[in-house]
Amino acid sequence: MIVRDFYKLKDTDRSVSDKHWNSVRMLLADDGMGFSFHITTLAANSEHTFHYKHHFESVYCISGKGSITDLATGETHQITPGVMYALDQHDHHTLRAEETLVMACCFNPPVTGTEVHREDGSYAPAGTG
Amino acid sequence: MIVRDFYKLKDTDRSVSDKHWNSVRMLLADDGMGFSFHITTLAANSEHTFHYKHHFESVYCISGKGSITDLATGETHQITPGVMYALDQHDHHTLRAEETLVMACCFNPPVTGTEVHREDGSYAPAGTG
């Protein structure tokens, strides 16, 4: 059994930050669960465009307020606590935080922890670094 | 893109209850994500013994207070918001809610939605009903 505490991990190298964005990796590929699990915090008044071409991701809003726009359809959905979106089509999307968003994220295949967002908003496929 | 709201699903057939326990299935196997994602609520002052022999499960505490005991080792871990446990060894365990626990749960393989807890606290393997 693995037991980890977000509040202890957030000051370790399992906490990854980018501009207006932080992700604490509660579970990564090497934990052997077949998915990774992250608590991601997006700063208030920030906007992020991602395109996980090689991963499925689900994102559940724990707290905060914002929206997500599906860039293929132009459709925008409001995000409030209890709302989940799942990128089952590897959807290219823009996420906006009006208030600080705290999100619980699952990735399949699991993120290894070494990925960076590439120019196109994607992570590299698993196994290619 | 799939968008679902916990507060809308909790009065539908995606909400499954057992004694002192409710689980809202935000994502199931047929969503094609390769994992399922549930928001599970355990009533205050309840105790639950589970043994997912055929699934990996991670559980992140959103709110509440309780503990988990690993029945193989006898070790008990406190559960508070931000604590996650992952049953990477299909660990037989007892979960106790002192206050109402709200947990974000990921299962691999994904739960289909038709499983029931069996006598031994497990769900049947995927594909066997």
C-alpha cells in the first residue's frame, strides 16, 4: 500500500511548476498502477492550452471556478466544484481559471514525471521521453 | 470531450449506494479512458472492509477524516484532506470514517458499473460480470 500526503509532497521534486500552474504527482508510472494521479492547481486569472495527443486525461474540479473550451467545436463548459471533464478524444482545449482551480487529474498511460509540455501543448508518447 | 457534474449524476443510476456508502461513477469502462473514476462518500462513524483482488485502486481524500488499516501488516494510516492511498498490492484493508469522507477514486481495470462487492470484499475480475 502506498500512502502519500499532498501537503508533504508539494515541497518536493514530485511538485512540478510552470507558468501559473503547479502539479503534484501523487502517483507516477513507476508506481505500477497503470495510471498516474496528480493534484493540479491553476492560478486565478490564468489561461492554458493543452493537447494531450498521446494520453487520455480526466480532470475533476475540487475547488475554484473556470471554464474549458473544446477547440475543435468552440464549445465552452463552465467548471465548478464537482464538474469533471475527460479528454476521451485527446481533445485540444483551453482551460481558464477565473478563481484558483484545484483539480484531481488521472492520466492513461501514466505520466513518468519527466514530461514537459511541448510547443503543441502535448506530452511526448510514453517511452519516448 | 465528456463533461459531467457530480451534483447532477448523484440522483441518477450512475450513483450506487450500499450500507453507509455511496459512489458516483463519473467515468466507467465504456467511456474508453482505460480507468474508471468515482466520487465515493462514506458516512461518518462507518467502517468498511474491501479487498480488490482484481483491481488497482487509488483513493484521494477531498474532505473528511478517518483512517485505513492494512490488514496484512496491521498498520493504520490517518486520512485527512490531501492524503491518498493506492492499493498497489491489491491490499486487503479496513477503511474507517470518523467524519464523512469524500474520496476521489481511480480503478484499473475500469469498473463497468455492474459490479457488487462480494463476500470477500472484492469485485469480480473484469469481463466476468
